[in-house]
Amino acid sequence: MSAFTAREPLLSVRDLTVGFKTDRGPITALDRISFDLGRGEVLGLIGESGSGKSVTMRALLRILPQKRTTISGSILMEGRDVLALKRRELASYRGNDVAMIFQEPSLAFDPVFTVGRQIAETVVRHKQCSWDAAYARALEMLELVRIPSAKSRLDNYPHEMSGGMRQRAMIALALACSPKLLLADEPTTALDATVQIQVILLLRELQKELGMATIFVTHDVGVAAEISDRVAVMYAGRIVEMGSAADVLKSPAHPYARGLLSSTIHGAMAGERVEAIPGMPPDLANMPSGCAFSPRCAMAMPECRNVIPAPASVGAGRSAACIRVGSVAA
Amino acid sequence: MSADTLASGNAMPLRASRGYWSGVWLRLRRDPVSMACLTVLVLIILASAFAPLIAPGDPSVGSVARRLRPVGTPGYILGTDELGRDMLTRLLFGGRMSLTMGILPVALALLIGGTLGTIAGFVGGLTNAIIMRAADILFAFPSVLLAVAIAGALGAGFVNSLVALTVVLIPPLIRVSESATTQVRSLDFVEAARASGAGAFTIIRVHILGNIMGPVLVYASSLLSVAIIMAAGLSFIGLGARPPTPEWGLMLNTLRNSIYSQPLIAALPGVMIFIVSLSFNLLSDGLRSAMDVK
Amino acid sequence: MMEQATTSSRYILEVAGMTKHFNVGGSFGKSRKVVQAVSDVSFRIREGTTLGIVGESGCGKSTTARLIMGLIGMDCGDLLFNDRAIGRSAREMKAFRRQVQMVFQDSSASLNPRMTIEASIMFGPMVHGEDRAEARRNAHHLLERVGLDPARFAGRYPHELSGGQRQRVNIARALALKPKVVIFDESVSALDKSVEAQVLNLLIDLKREMNLTYIFISHDLNVVRYISDHVMVMYLGKVVEHGPSEALFANPAHPYTRALLASMPSLDPEKRTLSAPIAGDPPSPIDPPQACRFHPRCALARPSCLAINPALFDAGPEHVAACHRSDPKSPYWTEGEAQ
């Protein structure tokens, strides 16, 4: 641990592979994904359902069900091997190093305790401070996430808050122990448009203020564009393209990333046909051979069926996993 | 367009789909406990049904000379009772009464309670309030006490205890079918059916029944073991079958005095009640998990 | 396509003064509360066009759909189909229901899990007296039309299909009664983006082929803008703005519409949204604010907005909005700004 220097990335994931045993046989939910995350950096993970974004988050927090899961590869957090952490170390890792926010605040809050108490309890558990200090911290956190009249809100039960406010309270809970890495799993998806943008802006500000690294999972390209420094596009358990948000979202290289962007409806296209990707994402229990996207890909060649393409550099800080990517990007 | 949208179906193999109930049966068949229970129950039910054909003796003819022979006596494999009647024969014939008194009230209660519950759940409003409050009133009494009270008021006998047990079993079935119906009724496909102009009866028949059948049947099957025990209990205290009719609960009572001289024989009717009730219970559990797949 | 539709065709569906309030609570001494789900909503749709309805949770868009479908009764208001008022009698309702069908958001809850795909599609026509063989033939034809091979899918159960495929089945089911108007209540919202695009393409093709009229309800403004000829914006049970899609998106007349538009995430990482257009959550439709229901969140609100209910004013051709502060002819337009 002492060998760790500030210039190394905060989080380094290498060949992370997650398999599940299911009724229909083993599936590979995550297939050799690798990425680095610098301090204070925001990585957006974009993908459709079943692409492995949420599994990635759960693997990072090590909350996957142990019995049915096999994990290989490595996750290094400040040089520490997360996959080797013992029970006690894990408890401190979750909360002190990494915290997670969810789409549904009800997953984070217990309905029978007040919001203030739950935040304070987390602080007491991780920082071993007094309850008074913990409540003070809880108040500070609610103010930080800009909940109006925070002091009286400490005594609210989760159901007494509106959806947007509960989401803010959950952010306060996650940030109470000042984690170095925040995992955000579609935290704005269930919110109304006018509330969603408020929460995105809040997360963006807090992330800058606290210098905290964030992985933000979303299926919405627009949300990813609003918050990410870099984005990774996932498909069928693999990262197919990664690079700066501006590069990937404005000129995607991988055919899937291109298809995803062209099928995202945006402002000035009324009347035009949407360029939809044909077919549907593969069944993880029944994956096509070679490139998982090849059956839906207009540019697929016979060779695409034979090899699983490895991520290759396609410009500064940019990679794509497609054997045709040279010809595509050109 | 057709080309790209049709592609979405190409991954789907060309094989016939299995219906829900055959899927349930397939899963149930994979569960050894359920299959063992089912086998035991089928054997006991068949044996009772064909008792006149397979029983070695006459259930009501005994001889004081051969009272309380032990288990294993030649000619009387399971011994004889306090009046010298063959135990095996009595147990086989007793099963007819005990099983009927256990299964029939559940079936009747399922029919009546299920209908009332479905109506209450589907119609809602005042109808629901009336049916449910009526069920609540019956529900407020402990079921065994209520059964004893009704059977006591009506007098002993097969039909009367049948009525008593049915009345006791109706309220829980109303409850379960009402809540299942309410749940299904709020689903979008029922809305869609209403939007297509279908009437209430059609919707209940086509859309509601198929979806509440599962949970209601599981619940009813779990009541079978309760009903068997209650029926035996009524007979035991003299409110059910009357001597000399063979019935397990009644046999348990009449053999009570022999418990010190022939404990094994005195326990035999109890063992039968235990086996049947346990098998129904385990089978019901197995059925529940076999149905519990989306 | 749009010009022809907006100028030449007649109105197929007209809603006037539609209102629905729900009572909540009120048992065991708790005070009874009223949810003003839909208040005095009026609009009409020309045949062959698409009306988009947008708004946030609690704005009454789904209640509006259910009221039009007759799934719940309205407290007051009129519904005209082809210039004829729809009565409340069962027979009239049944006939009307053939004409207007609906596709729900939850593709799996809207199909009976115990019925095959084919049986689900055949159900409606058979209720209306079509014989089994005929209904099956039509069901297969429709499955093919929505991009599902009948040989593979007709005998399937809903849980064997993906969300996108189920939603295609729901579309086929809605079309089986040969309706004139189809209501889509967040029908593509739960689908993955690539599948959503396929379904939207399908909807556009079907509409043209069968000369359908759509009511398209969604919270996704981009999708509504893409598919609609006209757009109606609702807030807490009231219509705040209604107009031709492009005019409304280019020149939104109501402050709420402007806020909603500004809340859409930018697709360009270099042109991010810098500040949230409005603060707070949409209030609950239980006891909504008086007069203009948007006033507590509105930066332009003046005392008159708290006191006087704004009527719809003309903001352009076929374009109306309900806001004192955006209507130059309103006596309250410049209130408080002279100083």
C-alpha cells in the first residue's frame, strides 16, 4: 500500500470477469473488462439492459451473491486488491472508500428510521464518533445536497420526502463518510425531467467540490453527456468503446456505439426515420461466437464470427473493440 | 423494415411452447419429496376406495375371543381392535370416511368461497364490503371451536360435520381468492380486456380465473391437512362419524382404553391421520414452489 | 405529411371540459382528500395526426388516457367521436371501444401470462363476435405485420419474449379490433433505446398504412417531438400549452414548457446544461396550488398568478397557452414590472 503514489489511478480494473450460475446454465455477465479511473474523474458507463453495467458496479462494491458468482481478474483501489479483502476490511471499504447510490432510494433507506438517524448511524459506524457529532455531520450533509430547511428534514421519515428530495438524501447518505469513489447506478432514471436535471447538476457540483471519482451508470446518452469526463459503452458484458465523452458521443467508432447514438431520438429529427439497430441484444446464456454484436452489425465480415475483438487504440485515450474499427473510424 | 424487425425473432427456436400447468407438473415431478407424498396419497386413496375388494375381512364383524391381538398375528397383519375386528380392514374402510370428510369440505369451500371471493374482488365496492365483513365475522372465531359449535348444534353425523367443516373453511378461501382477484384485476391486461369491450363475466372466465387458480389451489391444498385433522377431531369427540362406522378419529377414541395393553394398535389410526396430513402438507409446499416460477 | 394532415382532415376525436377528481383517505376519521387528477381538459385531434401529451408525474396524462378509453368514468365533460357524442350506455361504449384502443407501458403486465400470444390477440375480436378461425387468421397477419413470425411466436407465452417483442404483441392486440385511434401510454419508455427506435419506426409505418390517429403519451420530450404533429403539455391536471409540435418546441409560450425543454439533457458533452431551469419537485395533485397551478415554481409569477386562473390564449396558429405573463393581451401581462 505504501508503494501507492498519487500519480497512479485511483481505481484500476483488469480483466474483470463475472460469471453466474443460473437455472439455464452458467453465463458470463462480465467478460474481461479493464479500465482505469483517475482521482476526481467521472466515468459514464452506457449500455442497454443486460449489458453488464450494474454487474460491474456490484462487483466493484463486492455485493454480488457469493454462492452463485465466480469473479476473476483484479480490482485495485489505491493499489489494494479489492477482491482479496476480508470481511472486516470490506466493511470499511464500503462506505469509507466506495459508496453507491441507486435508482430507487428505497433500496438505501429503511422506512422505519428517520433520514437523519440513518445518515448519523452510518457515520458512527464508519468514523467511530459520538452520536452528536454524527448528527451534526448528517445536518451538514443534508445542507450540502441543498435540501431546503435541512434541520427539520433530519427528523423526516423517507416516505415524508418527495422523490427528488429522497434522491438527494440518498446522495447525502452515500457521501457522509467522504468516499473516494461514488458508484451511481441510474440514480436519475426514475425522476421527472425537471428533477432529473437538478440531481445531475447537484452530483456534478458535489463531485467537483469533493474531488471524488464517480462511475455513473446510465442507459441515457444525454445523461452521460451531462456528467461524464470519459464514457465506456458496454454491450453483452464487454466494453466495446471507451474514450473521452466528447470523442465517443460526437464521433463514435464502434458500430454498436454508432447505432446506439443514431437510434437515440433527439431534437431536430422529426419526420426522419430513426436508424435503428436491427435485432435485439444477445441472450447471455446463448452468446454468438466471436464479436457479440456481429449478428446485428451491418459491417460484419465472416471473420467477426471467429474472434472476440480485443480493445485497440483508436486515437489518444480512446479504444474500441472491433476488428473493422480502422476502416470504420477512417 | 420487415427485414430488420423480423430478424428479432430469428433467435427463437421453432419448438412448441409448454403451457403453464404442464410446466408446473414438470417441476413438481422433479421434486422427490412431492412425488413421494403424491405416491403415498394415491396409494392410500386407492386402497380406501377399493377397500371392499382388497380388505381381508369385514369392518364391522369382530369376535370378543380375538380382541386386541398384537400386530403381526397371522391372518390379522395389523392386529385386531378392542372388539376383535381386523385393524387393517378397519383402517382401509376408515380411510373412506376420513378422507371424504377431509377432502369434500375443502372442495365445497373452494367452490363457494372461491366464487364469493372472486366476485368480491372483481366487483369491489359495497359487494366487496358485505362479503368480506361476513367472512370476517366467521373468521373471528377459532376454527376448531367454530366447527365444534356448529357440529354440536346440528348434532353428530356425517352430513352435519361436513356442513360444519365447510362453513369453517369458507372464510379463509374467500380471503385468499379475493386478494388474488384484486391483485390480478389491477393488472393492465384486465384493463386491456375491458378496453376491448369484454363484459365482466367474460373477463372473469378468461382472464381472472386462470391467474388466481394457482395461488388459490395451493392454499386449498394446504387446507386439506387441516380438514383431515379437524374431521378426525370431530369424530374423536363424538360429533362426527358414529360407531360402528370405521373412521380414524373415532377409532382413535375407541382404542383409547387399550393404549396401555396394545399401544401400537391404539396408535395406528393416529399414524394414518399423521401420514395423510403430512403428505398433503408437503405436497402443498411442493406445489407452491413448483408454481412459483414466472 | 404533416401539412396535409393538419389542413385537410376533419376532427376525429374531441374532448371538452373533461374533469376527474378522485377521493382518497376519508376512512376512520381521517380527513377526505381530493386528487384533482384532470381538471377541465379540452382538445381535439384531426384524423391521421398524432397528438403528443407530455408532463411529469401527477400531471394527469395517464388519467386522461383512461378517461378517453372509458376505463374510468369522467366527473364531467364530453367526448365526441366523429362529431357524435359518446353516451354512457353499455352498448354505445362497446361499439366505441372498437374505435379507440390503447397500448400500455408495462409490456408484461398488459399480457395475460396464462394465455398464448395468439389467444391474447384473438380475445378482443372474439368478444365482438368474430369467429375463431377468422380471428386466428387476422392475429397471424398482425403478428407478421408487427415483425413477429407467426410460426414462431403465435403459440408462445409472454414470459418467453423480450420486452420489445411483447410490446409488438401489445401493438398487434390493440390493432386487432381495427381501431381508428390508438393511445400509447408511455408504451416505448421501458424499452432499450435501440429497441425503442425499432418500435417507433413500426408505429410510424402502421399509422400511414392503416390511416390511424395516435395519442402518444410520454415523459420523453425528444420522442414526443419526433412522433407528434401536435403536442399538449399538462401540469397538475391542467393543459398549460397545446400547439403544433414544431411551433411549440421552437417557441414555447408557457414558462413550464420552457423549463421542461431546458431540462432535457444535452447530447453534447461540450454544451452541458449549466443551471437547472426550475427548482423543486412537481407538487402533488392533492390540493394543488390555487389559480395558476405552476406559480409556486415559476420565476415569472406575480400576485395575479396566485389569484386568477389563467385562460388559454392564442400564441400562434392552433397554438394556445395558459399564462398571464406570456400573453401580451392579458391585463396582468406587465404587472409589477413598471416599477
